[in-house]
Amino acid sequence: MSIPPPIIVNADDIGLKPSVNKAILYSFEQGYINSTSLLTNTDFFNDTIDLIHQNPTIKNIGLHVNFAKGRPVTNFTQKQFLDAEGNWDINKTGKLISVLNNETKAAFLKEIDAQLERALTANIKIVHIDSHLHLHTLPAFYNLFIEIAKKRGLKLRLAQTYREGSYLKFFYRKYINNKIQVSDINYSKYFVTVEEFLKNNTNFSEVDKIEIMVHPDFDNTGKLFDHVDIKSMDNWISYLNGSFVLLLFVAKLCLC
């Protein structure tokens, strides 16, 4: 089993919790994924670093910047974005559609840089960057991520490149993706879910890089699943095994 060369299958959330770490390692070993993104502000950071150093099969590691949960790694000065316990408040950071003032920009830039430095100081080679819950695509943040990626020589994840919902959202994503691509820092040419790829994989070029996002985890029975989209891992593994196309063919026959 192998992933076709132009395809990047990125497992988000390594560092989130032990079961996710085990599932991501297993997915690398089985050839289901070939890239991952590391959270550096969780309680499991040190254990995750040990796991990566002990398992060279874990490769193509990116930084999964986290403004959504857990605590900042800096002494974050903009307390209005934190809850009463000092954790990120997704109800605040997830709704940043306005322009930030210079002081707030500087605080977020410092935090991104510090989350990156935490990985680099632990001797983890970081090659790309994205964010938990796609916050790097918000109007308040995307220019900050472009700035960091260019400064640090990293590739940056695009916003999703297919239409989902309104045309306004689609054209906004095209706008920021163009800014990323013009800067020559895009990690891929397309960024899609497993579902979107399986619906439209014949429309993609055989040479253009496509990033597909998954979230491997083990449930309490030991079954591998996607903790964001429960069917994604099963569908992706079926595709790699060559059985997904057969299932679609059979389903079409049944509908005739």
C-alpha cells in the first residue's frame, strides 16, 4: 500500500493526546499518511517529542498553531482572547474577522513564533505550518501566518480549495490562497477533505500536489477512526486498498 506521489495526506493534531499519537504513528507505519502537524502547547508535548525521536517513520512534520484551546506558550498580553483560567477562548479567537491593532498583531506573531521555537528547540525539523480549526485562514490572521512562513522558510497550508457553502466564502478562500501562492509558500496546490478528494479525484492532475487532511485516533475498542469526520479514515484506507472504486461501482449498479 502506498500513497500516490503528488498526494500529501496530513494527520492533524499529533500531540493532542496519547490515543491520537498512537493512531498517527500507526497510520505512518501502515502507509496511510505521509505528513503530520504538531501541537506544541499541550500537556503531552514532551511525550510527543520522545515519540517522534524514537520513530523516524514520523516525517514531514508541520506546526499546528493553536489559538483554539489550551494555554498560550508566551506570556500573552491580550487577555481579552483568553478565558478566566488563562486558556484560549475559541469564542473570541474564532471570530476575528476585523483588523487587529499593531499591539495585538505583535502578541499573536510572538505566540506563533514561540510555538514554532518550542518544536525547533526540541530538535524537531518543521517544514510546514497550519493551524488548529483553520484559524490561520481568518481575516485577522492570514497575513501573520504568511509573514511567519516567509520569514522561517516554511510552507503554509491553503484554505480549502473547493466550494463549500456560499460563494462568498469560496471567493474569500481563493483570495487568500492566491496571496499564499504568489508568495510561493503554499504546501500544495489543492487542499481538500477525504470526501472531496474521493468525489473528484479524477479531476486532479497527476503531478499537482494535493493535501488531504485526516485526524487519526483510536476509539475505546482500539479501532482506528477520524475524530473529526468519523468515516474519513475508513474511506481513505479503502481507497488505498483499491476497494473504494469497487464500492462506488456496486452502489451505482444497485441504484440502476
